[in-house]
Amino acid sequence: MAFNRESLPTVNFVDFGDGTSKSALDIGKKLFEACRDVGFAYLVTTGIPQGQIDGMFDWSAKLFALPIETKLKAPHPPEGWKHRGYSGIGREQVSQLIFDPDELQAIRTGKFPDFKESFDLGSEESQTLPNNWIPDKDFPGFQTYATNFYNTCREFQLSILLPALALGLDLPKDFFLGYHEANENQLRLLHYPGAPTSVFESGERGRIGAHTDFGTGTLLFQDDCGGLEVETPSQPGVFMHAPPVLGTVLFNIGDFLMRWSNDTLKSTLHRVRAPPRRDGRGDDGETKERFSMAYVCVFCVLP
């Protein structure tokens, strides 16, 4: 079955304002319906400047083009839950639900790790998860730009996203804010290198397996490569393409908010594979590299 962008809903925040108007309530209800029915939505008019998004993608490309020796000056800690710093190709394998027996066996043996590299960062104020930066003398300007982008995402989270979710659930618009005061969110920069198309089609390499996200929700910024797939709500195990759409941010519900809402909101399985030939593969049989950025909203219990 063929799917297109219209398979995922779009929510426009242009009239959200300070969250007190009927228009804001209507937007919250539309976001609620998307999160209840699909768990994913394209967000429009978020207030996150497109120029700042493009700039962060430029910095991400520069980061992953650095020599491995430089990137490893900010290594990801050995503890899997400490999402800070650089993680190289083959260091991770995300797997939650596997539908193919051969793929499951390959994962159990560690045969085909995810073909990606990542860099994680968070709030400069965090005492629990301090950032692990590449020294500024080796990569000047990156820390400042990435910190500013993280703060822009957090501002949208606090001023629009969480209030809209609360309104959609018939709660006071400030309901979720106190549970996210600790600012322990995560910005993950991701790079999926290019490779011959045949290695993806054969299963020899994968980008990231089917999984759900752990937090309250995730804002995903994609480049123009494509390859993200979302499980179809009415057909478990069947995935629809979720292509990048200029001017939008893709949002999905995380496991915690699904549980908190008594499973009313859906934390939906998604994965990254080789994109459809028409928008991600060249005539030479190569699948091009993909860049994405995921801002993960993390719930924190009040003291």
C-alpha cells in the first residue's frame, strides 16, 4: 500500500498566542486528536526560525565531518542512559519490536548494528547530565550555536507545545510545566552515512530499527533525504513513509506521556530505513547520507 504525507495530520500554531483564546483551545484539541489517533503530527508555525534550523544542520554536518580523533574528545559515557557526547558508527543498536525472524537473530548476535553516528547535548545548567563538548579550540562556535538551538526548542516546548497538549486534554494550560522545570531534555544530532543501496535492501545494514521514544515527546527535524517510517495505527507491523516537509517540525508522543494519559495518547513505533528511490537514492545505486535532529522532552519529578 502506498502512503503519503497526508497519512499524518498537520497542526498549525499560527493562532495559538498566549494559549488563552478559543483558537488556542481548538489547536490543542487538534493536537490531542493527532496524538490520540496516530501519535505523530507535522507542526507548522512553531516560532522556531527556519534559518536557525538550517544553521544547526550546517553545524551538524561540520561536526560529523571532523576526524574521528577530534570527535572522540567528547566520547559518550559507557552508561547507556547518559546521553551526552559522541557515539560512533556501530556503537548502538536500537531494537524494540522485530517482525522478521532473520532480523531478530541478527540483532541478538550483534551482526548488523545501526549504521549511524550521533552527538547528544542538553542544558548547560544540568547537574545530573553535564554536557560533554568537543573543546572549543578544536571546533570553535559549535557549543554556542548548539546551546542556543537547544534553548529555542525548549522555549517552544514550554510556551506552546506543553500548553497545547494540556488544553487538548482539558487540563489547565500550565499543567505540564511544573513537571518539566528541571530542564533535563536531550538534543540528539544524528548522521546516517551514505552506502550502496543494495546493503540496505539486503538487510546487511540498517539505519535505526523500530522503536518508541522514552520521554514526554520528541521534536524531529529532518533533512531532505527521507527514510523515516511510522507504524500505521490500524495495521500493526505495516509502516508508512513520513517524508520531510519544509517548514514543519515532526512531533511524536513518548512512552511516558502514553502511560501518564492511561494509553489515551499513542507512543507509536517508528524506524529509519533507506528512503524511497524517488527522493533518496541516486542513479548510481547509492543511498545518500541523512541528517536529522531530535529534541526529546523529558519529564522530571518535582522535589
